[in-house]
Amino acid sequence: MAELQKQNSFVVELTDEGVSEIKKHKNIYTDDTKPIALRDRDWSVKNYITLWTGILVSVAVYTMASALLAAGLTWYQALFICVLGHSLVLIPSILLGKFGSRYGASFPILSKMVFGPKGTAVPTLIRAFMGCLWFGIQNWIGSVAFHAILTTILPFYDGIPGSAFISFGLFVLINFYIGYHGSKAISFLEDYAAPILIFLSAVVIVWSVVVAVQAGGIGELFNTTVAGGNGESFWSQFFPSLTSMIAFDATIALNFSDFTRHEKTEGAQVKGQLIGAPIMTAFIVLVGICGTSGSELAFGEAFWNPSDLVAQFDNPLIVIIFSLFIILATLTTNVPCNLTSAAVVFSSLFSKKLTYKRAVIVATIISICFLPWRLVANPESYVYTLNGTLAVFLGPITGVCLAALWIQYKNKFKVVDLYRQDGGEYYYTSGWNVKALAVMIALFVIIFACNFIPALSWIYDSSYLLGCVAAFIIYSLISKK
């Protein structure tokens, strides 16, 4: 009997016979979806640290932190919740990432194994559309900074009708260009952008300290109206705020195998994530707090969006430098976490019609259709409404995937069957894993309904954690053979 797969260090790889066996059946094995062999991998601990640096040292996390201040939390409460939320999400990120490390396969392959070749369309499309949604939002935020640079260099530009939307279109094209060129371009961007982002973020802290000293001392930075909160109960906002923080990274955690499939040494992704995420979260949250509080001291008004803060300066050099920072911070998060992830899903689901590059085009168009300029108009809706809704979906999907990976199959798979669409170990009932889909959808409905029942609103407020844990337990129990 031909050997279809073999162990190579910590990686399970297809043999030539295994590839031939896949091609005998209806399959999703293409150049974009096939497993990455150990010899072709090039990501080390450093790459995962710089990946998280690029993800977290970003405008999105900055605005999340400052938006918590705008919503009434104190500076230290906002810092605690952000670090806790972004650290907790490492649990599913590392555990689900083990699939990519061991088999060199992406999230759509993991989802296909869990939900079946037909059933996978439900969770993966949800994930893809979430990526498109965030891609649009971050493009709009970045485009404000891009617009500031253009108007500083070309003063007449701001007078052109629709100039803000022209800037948005140009910024979308920049993101599109990087995403279109794949993982090599993303890795290059992350490696070279990380030190620049850290330096420019530190400059924001220095500026805010200088402003505070001029106002009476460093302590003034933490005694502003925005830094002191609005006096509301911490616990009344703790769970919805924590859920929002987790939801921000939960999309990344769900498809982290898209990145771990490039891991060249065992444990690199674990070390890189544990080092990169908590430290970078605390750093950028502090930057957001200082920037927001400093803006109140300097201009008499707290600006939660850094692009709006930059616009307050009269010095063209400052406007250009910090607008470039916002642009770079947006690119390092937006492309790998949103555009690439969505494109990988589309190219896997529709592998016979969409290559990865064509899928990038589709994802870009969909992102614009979400009208992102409306979604970020209000900080409270940005933090609680948007992220709270996303968490309702992400928690149950993540819980089911974790249970299938570690309880049902114990991370031991037949690689050939992972790519088959017409049968095999993971075909379930005519291509549908009814149990997994039923658990996921039932929890979607129950958790979302709790938002409209005052006595049960605490369930909705903790939707990601409760949804993930409930899905993990329920599916672990009913999936046992």
C-alpha cells in the first residue's frame, strides 16, 4: 500500500503518492491551497513578533483604546481591559495555529475538516466578510491620514469635490497592491515597518509628556477629564469592553493557521505570539491613552481618532510625519489580517474560478460596499455595536473548531482527505457536518437574542467567551465517536 503522507520533523507532509491520490478525486488542491512543505517555510520567531507588532501597533488598536476612554473608562481600566483581551485571544490563536504548523494548511482547509466540504461555506464566508468589513474600515481611517498629506503638499487638493473619497480610493489601491503580491510582500512590510512604528509611537508618548509638563507636570496627563473616566461602574462596562477587545483579534486568531503554515521551526509561532502580543498591546494602548489625553491638554478637546488629532497641528512636517505613521500602521494590520485572510477564503471556496490574486480583487470590492465611513463615525458604535455583533459569530465558530481539532481528532489527520470534496474521513453527511453546524447556528441565535432580553443581556455582553466555551463543551460531547 502506497504511503500517502510522512512525518518530517514536526510537520506531516504529503508524498508524491498522496498528491496523486488527491487528484483522483474531486478536490480543492491548487497552488494556492496546497500544504507548504517544511523546506519551503521561512517564518521564525522574529516574523511572528513583527507580525503582532504590525497588527497591534496600529490605528485600529489606538482607536480602540482611546474609544474606551471616550466611552467613560479611566486610563488604567482601559489599559487593563485591552491587555487582558488581546492576551486571552492568544489561547485560540496558538491552539488553532498548531494545525497550520503541523500540516502546512490554511484556515479554509481547517474549516472544511470541521464543517464538511459543503458546510464550510457558512463559517468561512462569515470570516471572509468580516475581513472585508475590517479592510474597508481601516482603509477609511488610513485614507484620512493620506488625505492630510496630500492637502499639506497640495493645498488646492482639499478644495476638489469628493477629495476625501479620492484619497480613500488611492489608499485602497496601495493596500490592494501589497495584498496582491502575497506573503512575501507582507513579510517584507512587517519586518521593515515594525521598528519605524515603534519609534513613531514612542514619539507620540514624548509629545504628550511635553504637553503635560507644560500644563503643570507629567501627572496632568492622567488627570484630564478623558483619562479620569465618567464615574460609571467599572463592572458595568468590563464585559462588553473585554468582549470588544477579544473580538478585534478573534478574526485573526481564527485563521492564524494562514500564518503558522509558514513556520520553519517547531514552537516559533508560540514564542513569537507570547512575546509579541501582550507587550505590543500594552505599548500601543499607552500610546492611545497618551495621545487622547494629550490632545485634551493641548487643544482643549480629546480626539479619539489619531487622524483627527494630526489635523490639529499647523506644522506641515508634523502633519506629514505622523500621517505617514498612521498610514504605515494601517497597512501592517490591514493587509495580512483582513485582505489576505478574506482572499484566502474566497480562493479556497471557489478554487476552480478564483485564484488568490483574483480573490484579492473580489475582497477589495466587497470592502467598499460596506460603506466604512459610516461605521467609524461614532466611537461607541465602533467599539460596542460593531465588535459586539462580530463576537456573537466568532465565539461559537472558534469553540467548534477547537473542539474538532483537539478533542474529536486530537490534531491527527489524513492529509489526502483534508483536500477531498467527494468523500473521505471528513465528508460527514453528504458534505455537511450537521452536528457542528447545528451547535454553531443555535448559539448564534441564542446569544444574539439575549441582547434583547434585559435579564440575559450579560450573555450577549460576554458573547465571545461564553459562545466559545459553550460551543467547545457541547461539540466535544456530541462529536465523540
